[in-house]
Amino acid sequence: KATQIVLTSFFRPN
Amino acid sequence: MLELRLVQGSLLKKVLESIKDLVNDANFDCSATGFSLQAMDSSHVALVALLLRSEGFEHYRCDRNISMGMNLGNMAKMLKCAGNDDIITLKADDGSDTVTFMFESPTQDKIADFEMRLMDIDSEHLGIPEAEYHAILIMPSAEFARICKDLSSIGDTVVISVTKEGVKFSTRGDIGTANVVCRQNTTVDKPEEATVIEMPEPVSLTFALRYLNSFTKATPLSNTVTISLSSEIPVVVEYKIAEMGYIRFYLAPKIEE
């Protein structure tokens, strides 16, 4: 089963 | 005072058609360099980044940096009322809580004004680090759209694998499996029909097809699409906007347990 990651794990708020 | 005049108004129409179903409300940022937007979908899995550089506008007046919150569905409704050949001018007075879209027919015999209320949207901008991509795929945008559409009728997740042979899109579902392999093909009459794979190293990633299908709504903007992949980081699906800028979609991968 593949788990969807969220973008905020990769891109930090400025 | 903000006044942006875009002779090729159809570009703005197409931009809204490609993002209105992914993002509901977003801030458009206007500065001297251009007209841009960065917004995530409600699940924070996908992000769209738009840039229309000021040089691409016939007239670009932006007295000070402003951010205008808009409901993209409503904005799309108004832009739908513009003709494909219309000149579109976007106007907003300082401190005004509305934006005006003006549509002029090419023969200037019809001028329309649509005024829309702005919204307060508190969205934080994300820092998108420049990444070294393990594989960069340039292919006809219609072909990519066709692959995503076909595979999503079989499964809801696609594994994109790039090797020196080519790029493979694979999916599986209740009714069976599907694999589409595209080989590098640069011996074509027109450059936009080429499939180019720049692949310093093999890579394989898994993504949700429904987001990729949403991104392909931007197909009318460009004959080609650039897909940049690197292990364990979001994919970037980019459609260039003729000499003006680009629309980039970022999608976080699905990680096999």
C-alpha cells in the first residue's frame, strides 16, 4: 500500500 | 493603481481553466517583475505556481506590490465571457476591494467590464528549493494527457520509471494492469513532437493519477510538457506559457510502505 505524502513535508513556509 | 493589458487574452482564460478545479481561492501577487500565484490544493498534496512576466503584457502598470485574493471559480466564470481573441485588461485601484476585467474585441467594437469582489485569503508562501533532478522528461503535452487519462481508467496510482530505454507509466486496478512505455524519440519533423529524456540516473516514483489528470488541464497552454523527477521529492509538471512565463504543478509522491 502506498501512502500519500503531503507537500509541506518538502516545502517549508517562507 | 494596477493595470495589466494582455493582448493574448486567451492565455489568461486557459490559465484559469487549468487551475480552477485544483485550487478554490488564491492570492494573485503583482509586482514589477510580473503577475504570479502560488497555491496548494485543499489536501496540501499538490501546488500550482504561475508566473506571467511583466514583459509579456502590452501594458503593465503596477505602482506597488499588491496581493489580490480571488475565488478562482468566479474569476473563471468572468473570463469565460471573454472572446478567445479579446484583449484582456485587469485593473484595480489602490485600496479597492474589487478587481475589474475588461474585454476588448480585436476590432475594438465591443468592450465589456466585469467587476469582481476580492477576498482576504491568508495563505503562506512555501519555499520551493531548487532541486537537482534525476530525470527530466520533455514530451508532447497531448501525449502525456492521453497517458494519464487512459491509465486512470485502470488504476488510481501510477508508477513512473525512467531508465535509459525510456519512461514507463504503470498502473494496476481491479480489472487488471496497464503499462505505457515511451522511448526517446528526437527524429521527428517538428521539435514539439519529440520525446526527450535527460536522465543522469534511473528513477522510479509513485503518484496519484487524479492530480496528474488535473494538471493536464493546462495542456492547451503548451504543445510540450516538462516532467522533472527525483527520488523521494515532489515531481514538477511544467507547461511553458508562450514567451510569458510558465505554470508549474508540484505533486508529492506516494511512498510504498
